[in-house]
Amino acid sequence: MNAADSAADFATGTEADLAAGFAAAQWSRATGAGVDPHEYRRVTEGLASVADWGPSFLRTGHAHLDRAAQARSAVSAGEHLLTAARWFHLATLAHDVTAPRAAVEADAALGRALTLLEPGARRVSGEGFTGWLRGPADAPVVVVVPGLDSAKEEFLDLAAALLARGLAVFALDGPGQGVHAAGSALTPAYEEVVGRVVDALGVTRVGLVGLSLGGYFAARTAALEPRVAAVATVSGPFRLDWAQLPPPVRDIMARRTGGADAAREFAAHVDLAELAPRVTVPLLVVDGGQDVIPGVTDGEALARLAPQGTYLYVPHGDHLLGNARSDWLLQLTDHLAHALKGASA
């Protein structure tokens, strides 16, 4: 889902209070995505209302584009472009009229960055997806699956950790996600999307890591797509109950699925009870004890029902565990590297 922190109690007060509450709720997510915490504070402390969120974050992203244009090396330019991509993606979290533009700018900034920093990176698109394939041409590929309102630009640090272990990475936007959010709807049948990705990449097997709602997509896909060789989930739901979801999450789901009725139907599909025993590949399930979305804190059931499931519970971790990265990120990337590369990882 990736909207857990949006469910925090910031529903009362002045416009400035609401903006401050929204910024505080997104703090861990934003810093977990890799933006500088001090810059985040400088940008968000000046918000007069939540309506200022998108424009302010877009301006910050454009400032990094300007720095990229003035940089004296390709490396510095590329790093500024990656930072711009993060800010543009975070601009979409207010779900206002600026969000479609911000998603397009995030996608463009990421593409420009990888062109400079990783000339071998390859953009791959197909029916309902687009993303970047990075890393060694002969390495096992890990597909990074985003969640309800996340996108490929949010998990650049995760991609870097996987690349550092000699893996290749394909971080994508699927239907209703990222650059595809404005023109398509989320689908519970994400195994079909991953199947098309595997075909397009021309590989025989992949690893998966799914974050937030992407954890459900990844686990479901691992149960139904035989070319998945290993999987990890972070803050993924085992089952969703529409009535228990916080209003901000329901609102985002309605936007991403095409309306309230479609969102209820989508939520009803999110149930891994029957699929979990079919996830027979090595599985790591990561949960944070401070997660606030009902349904997301019961990942233990997935790990217990899956034949090769391992459960990693971080008591102080919030949704996506942006406040506890050292407690899970390296273990998760080692899990995938060992499963895909064997003892040499």
C-alpha cells in the first residue's frame, strides 16, 4: 500500500497544522526513499497547506535538475538527477492535480540519470509496464514491485543494494503505478504483468521483492508464475478487509482502481490464505511492529504457510520500515542473492 503513514491522525486543525501532520506522517517514507532529511525539513516546514505539497516538491526536484545542468562531472549530474527523481515521485503523494506531471518528470529524471551513470542500463516496456534493467548482463534478475502509490523511483537504495551483490535489477511501474498511474488501473493479477516482464527480459527465472501492496503482488506471483525462483516481501498485506482500511488508504485505492466499487472489489482479492502454500521458493517476509495498516501486520501467516518461508519481525519498524533500514535491508538483499546465486553470493 505505501499509504500507511498517510493514515496517521492529521485530520483536524488549521491548514498549516494539516500540512505539518501530513509531512510528519510521510517523514519515514521520504527519508527511507533516500532524500536528505534536512532538505525534507526545509521544504516541508514552509508548507501553508497540503495543497502546497505537490508544487513545493516539484520546485525542489527542478532545483536538482538545475544543479545537474551546472554539474562539472557526469557523476554529479547523474546523482542530482536521481535526487530529482525522488522528489518528483514524492510530489505525487498528495494525489493532487500535479501528480500526473510529477510522475512523468520522475520517470524522465530517472532515465536521464541512468543514461549518465549506467550506460548499460536498458529501458524495457511492454503491455502494462515500464522499467529499467540494470546490472550485469549475465546476472540473475530481481524484479522490484512497487505498491499502491509507490513507483520505481522510490526504491533506488534497495536497487543499489541488490546491484552491489552482483544481481541485476528491473524496477518497474505496473498498471496503475508510477508513470502508468494516470492511464491504467491496478490489477490483482500481477502475475500476468511479471510474466510479460520475464518474457520481455528474455530470462528463464527471476527473483521478486515486493513492497507494501507490492508484497501481495510478489507473493501472489511467486505462487502462480513458475519462473519466480525467490521472493521477499516488505510490509505486504496477507489479507485486506475494506471496512478496516483507513479512509486515506481507501481513497488512494479508489483513485488507482477506478472508483470506490472497483477498490472494494480489488481489496477483496487481496487474500493469500490459499496461495501461500503454493509459494514453494525461498521466501523472506519482513514486517514492522509499528505499521498502522490493518492487514499488513500479519505477514507471519504467509511465512508460516509457505514451505520455505522465513519471518523477520522488526518491533520498532513502521510501514516499509524506513525508520529501521539497517534491521532488514541487508538481510533481504542477502536472502535474494543467496537464493539466486547460491553459496558464492
